[in-house]
Amino acid sequence: MTPACRLSAITALSGLSNLIVGKGFQAVFAFLLLLQVIVLLDSPRWLVAHGRNEEGARILVQLEDRDSTNHPDVVEQPKEIQVSLERESAGGKFCTLTLFGMLACG
């Protein structure tokens, strides 16, 4: 088989194989991302914002690698989160469309 024939045979198969390999590669990363979402902990900030302070403190204990929820770092962080949430909400309700100058929400 001449080099030109070998090249044309590889080129003929490469279209379908490239598609299969490319989509398969994307599917592997999508599956890994899905597994991460299942395993990851909830955000302490989200939990505090939704009134689930005790659960947020337990997550902080895990993240900070502390012994209990009575540790000074774990006690102080939910307070800091609450203060930051109050500062953010002081300007009123946020509307995504205002970022684009399309609409004034109200």
C-alpha cells in the first residue's frame, strides 16, 4: 500500500472517529462534573442567607477542620456572613437586567 493510499484510509475514518472521541471526551468531563456536584458541600453563605445557621456552622467546622461549632473561628464566620448579606441587601433587590442597562427593576 502506497503512502497516499494509507493517508486516504486514515482520513476517511478520522471524521467519524474524531466525532466519537470528541463527544466521548466531553461526556467523561460532564460525568465527572456531575459527581462533584453530588459530593460537594453546600455553601455556608447560602445556608446562612436562607436561615439555616446551624447547618452552616457544621459545614464551617468541616471546612475549617475544627473540633466543634464552639470554636471561635466557627462562631465568628456566620456573623461576618450575616453582616455581608445585610450590606448587600442595603441597596435594594438586585436585578440581573440592570447589569446590561436594559431595564430598571422595580
